[in-house]
Amino acid sequence: MGVLELYHDYGISYQTEGHKHCVDGWANTACPFCEGEPGLHLGVHLETWVFNCWRCGWKPTEEAIAKLIKLDERKVRQILPQYRKRNRRTSQIVLQKPQVSILPLKLPTGCGVLQRIHRRYLESRRFDPDKIIRDWAVLGTGPVASLDKIDYKFRLIVPIYWKGRFVSFQSRDISKKAILKYKTCPKQREVIHHKKILYGNPSGWGDIGICVEGIFDVWRLGIKSFATFGIQVKVEQIIQMSKHFRRILVLFDSEKQAQKEANKLVSRLRAVGISSWVESLSGSGDPADLNQIEADYIVRQLTKRCL
């Protein structure tokens, strides 16, 4: 049984190919949430049951199904288990990695090993430069650095790897003068768009994951953590989380909007069967601002709580 069987049983029309909104591994149907022309905007991922509308965004699984089959959510919760049992067909569905690169991936000109200015910046944030180089292959730029007419001077250059492959990079200003603290690889050069994957070291991932906002948070908390490159989490990232973890602690910064998005993410994760909850820090609101002893202690306590 699966989502398509549910659609068949309740007479829901759908398409899996031949339409501009169709993507491999998804089924699209008219969105009952959209105002005006519903189109085939509402997609459901056939393996994880994640619902997302091209126009109005992510929808909780039970709410979306209730709208589609015109039953209340209580009744939907009763019938879902018989359809959500994995079968051979759905367990073999693989979400293809979206290829978006037009130009070859490369680093900015003037990129090289970390110099004194880069090391001092990392030390000012209580990071060990040698450990960061060893663990994350971080590079740096000097006064002249560019790629596709984008200025990357005086930045840390952080390679992004996915399944052992270099797919993109993110940069962080160290001069304190740049308008944009963070700049990513030009989209046309990314092998995989960075917002469709997670940042971290998968070799250290297990059943339990700690979800954070950015690369510095991962550097501080270590290999049990991963980052979503900001608080706005994409459907593709939810799918990757569902493939790698059974339980996820969401540890975003303490500011109001970040906490709002953290709670929203927890709801989305629970909708696809991942045990999840929000954790917060007392004192420092940013995991990256912890000292290493504090961070190591917090990781031990959080993971112990999950056992």
C-alpha cells in the first residue's frame, strides 16, 4: 500500500510525469488549499509522504489528506497506517539529486590556505584554525578574489560536500566591512543547490541528529550535528533528514523568528515520522558562540536524553 493506492481508493486524480510541476519520485494533484486556479500544484513525495504546493508551500500530511479525500483529520489518522506500510514499489523510489549547474564548479580566484588574518578571525570566535582546516578543508581569500564578477575578498571559503563529492561552497566575510556576511557559490556553478542538501559530516551521523542553522554551529557542535544553511528549510532538506535520522533535535538561535521556524520544522519532521523537538540554549543564543567545553557537554547531554 502507499499514497497512490490511497489516491486510487478515494478517486483523487494525479500525475507523476508529463506536467511542468512533475518531479521524479513525486505525484502531483490539484491543490485544495490554493485560491483561484488549483492546477497540479500539490505534490506528495511517494516515499516520505511530504506534501508541498508549488504556490502555497508545505502542508502537514494529515491536513493535506483530509482536504483531498474530504474526511476529518481524526478519521484520516485511523486509515493512514494501512497505507503507510512500505511496499516494494515505494521503498525503491529514489529522489534524484537535482542537477542545476550550467558552468563548471570552481572556487574564487585568489583562494588558498588560511593566512594569519583568517586564523585570527577563527581564534576570535574561539575556534582552533588547525582543527577547522583538518576537519572541514576550509580555505581563505585575500584582498583580490572573485568569481563571475562577484567579490569574495577577505573571506573564509567553506567547501560543501555531498556523498563525498564537492558540490558547492559558502563564504564568510572576516573583514567586518562587507554588507553581506555570507556569500554562496553562484547558482549556475553549483553541482547541487546547497539548499537541497545538508551541511555536515555524514560519517558521524547516526539515528540521532542535531539540526542547526549554519556552518559555524556545526563546527562548534561536531559531527553529530548538521546545518540547513539558514532557518528556512526546504522540502528536499526534510527528505534528506528523513533518510538519515530517526530522531532530530532542532537547535536554532534564540531570536524570535528562528524559534518560530524551529517549531515549524519540528511539525514538518513529525509529519514524516521523525521524532523531533526544539532545544534552546540558556545564556548564549547561538551554538557557535559557545566555548568548546560547553558545546561538548551540551552535545553529550542532548544525545543522552534521546537514548
